[in-house]
Amino acid sequence: VTVNNMSLKKEQIYTIVGANETDPRNYKISSESPIGAALLGSKVGDVVTVEVPMGIMKMNVLEISR
């Protein structure tokens, strides 16, 4: 999932994986994590708001691929 992280003002690409495959440094996040759960079911153009330890993160979904 490619997003424009509106909080950090940069584009990021997340790969949503199972809990055993997570690697946050390489943006491989679990579908059970706050960001992964928020991105599941989103569509291109959606603005997703997620509460993370740093505060509230807003992301605009730019592209979804498999």
C-alpha cells in the first residue's frame, strides 16, 4: 500500500504481512498492527487516521497492489 503520510509529509510504501513476517524497518507491518488494521479495507483516495505511540497519524492512500 503506497500512502502519502500527511503527518511526516512523505510517501511511504507498506507491505501488510502476517504477524510472523513483520519487519518494521522495511515497512513490513502486521495486519494486526494499528497501521495495518487501518489500511485493510481502505481504497485509493481514502484518508486513514491511526493512533500510534507518537500521536495521531494521517495517511492518504495513493495505490494498492498485490
